[in-house]
Amino acid sequence: MIDVRECVAYEFELTSVDDGTVGIWNSEASGYIVETSLIVTNRSATFIFEGGGSQKLYLQSPKSDVPSPFTFKVTIR
């Protein structure tokens, strides 16, 4: 869970350490904010939350029950 400000751009950077598929999912985004794959192991995406306050982010690995190792960074743009 992270606390966010309304209408502020957040940059999400996600890197899969072992080439696995992993993504950061959020209900306000109605899907993955950012997702890596076997082909693209490092991705970044900008997302603006419409509402402020606490947001739940879920690390999910859609192709496996166990998420692959990853690094994850969020910055305010």
C-alpha cells in the first residue's frame, strides 16, 4: 500500500531479475500499471491517480503462482 496525491504523475519502474513475467496491478488502473515479460525485462510507466490517499498495489505474476525476483521503484514526476 502506498499513499498518493491526487492528479500527481508517478513513475513506476519494474525490472524482472530472472526474465520472468511480473506486474504491478492496481484497481484504480483497472489492470497492470506496469508489467515485464520474457522479452522486455525492464519497463517503466507513468500513472496519475485520480483520487488521493492510500492505494493498494499488488505484485502479481500472471504466468506463475510464484512471482519471479524483481526490483521496483516509484518516483514522483
